[in-house]
Amino acid sequence: MVIRRFEPKDAQAVSALIAKTLRTVNIRDYSAEYIENDVALLTPQHILERASWTHFYVAVEGDTVIGCGAIGPYWGRVDESSLFTVFVLPEYHGQGVGRRIIKTLEEDEYFLRAKRVEIPASITARGFYEKMGYRCKPGCDAPDEEQLYKMEKYR
């Protein structure tokens, strides 16, 4: 497996990877309507747009994109950053791909310059992020109106 920076040609594969993961894994914690709304938003065009203002990475096995993740400024701040779009194909769960993606994001300049890094974590991924050292923000121990946990890590 190789982790490299996202290239525009990856947009379709990343969008399909996210859709498959949401429909296969996150469906345990969310309604089908919620999942399909997310799938409709996370199009190749949306991925390209996100990659234009973040440092977006993909994990690749052979010619297959098996995971992705991005880091960017938190509302334009220099001392805070946020993780986005961290997904791994279901058949690669439990094989360390997600950990490697997080490690890559945590070696990125947006992470290194930040005092605090936030991630809007799905109900499904909360345990994973806790294992990676992220904690729910004070007062955010329940999912918000978007059904996400606001998690953070201080450096």
C-alpha cells in the first residue's frame, strides 16, 4: 500500500469508495435516507473542490484507491486545523489503512502548525478516532444536529 497526494483523476474512485463505505458500514448507525443524502453530496466534483483547499491523500493498493483523508485549515485559522473525508474501503477495515492515513495527516504541515485539530466524526468512526487520541470536545459527548461528534486533539 502506498499513500500519496490526491490527483484529480482519483475523484471518481474516492467518491465511489465513500459511497460504498457509507452504504456498507455506516448504515449500522444511520438511516438509509441519511446515508443517501451524504452520498448525493460527496460527488467527484465535491471531492475535487475539497481537494482544492485541503491537503488530500489517498491510500492505493495496486491501481485501487482503498482509502482517503484530508486535512485543512479550521475556518481559515493558522493555529487550528480539521480532518475531513477519512474513509477506508470496508474490505480493508482492520488492516491498519485508517491508522496509516491518520499518521500521514498528522505529519502534514496543517497538523504540525496547529495547536488543535478537530474532526467531525461519524457515530460509526468515533471509537476509531478515540484510539487515535482524539476526544469529544467538552459539552459534545452526544452527536450534534448533523449526527456527528465534534472531536479534537491538542498538540
